Amino acid sequence: MDPNIVRQLTRMRYDLERRYGVTRLGCFDCYIDHHHNRLCDINVYVELEKPLGWKLFELKEHLEEKLGVHIDILTPRSIKPALKNEIMSAIQFA
């Protein structure tokens, strides 16, 4: 697997926009800080044209299949207000 997750997300962005309405995409935590290990998930941040409902799980599975690792998806509404600034500043966007 390509260690540059942001580059992989960038390559997938058009397809994700078309299939799921992803308007913004990035990752943060272990992969950005270069401390990734097998126990670390990729935290993927997505902004969407409209809520996906259950299709969000399909997006998660699609990303996991393409990246070859487990991911956690974060949306703007899922960020706790107390952590928003810290998380948003840590995201590297595709």
C-alpha cells in the first residue's frame, strides 16, 4: 500500500464526489504525524453535499477497501465543539 494516504485520497476524490457527494476530504492523526502502526486507524474527514444516511457506511467500506486499512469517518456534525479547532487544524486535505 502507498504510504501517502493523502495522495490516495486525492486520486479517489472525483469518484467519491460523483458516487457519494463528497465535497471535501482529508485525513489526520497517526498518518499525518507519521506514527502509523497496524493498530492505528486512519481518521478520514468528509464534507458532503447532503446527508448520506446509511450510505455513509457504504462510503466507509469503499474507502477501507481502496486504502486497505480500517478507517474512522468524521463529518462536520460529528466533531465536538471543544475539539473542532484542534481537529480542523490537524486535517491534511486531499
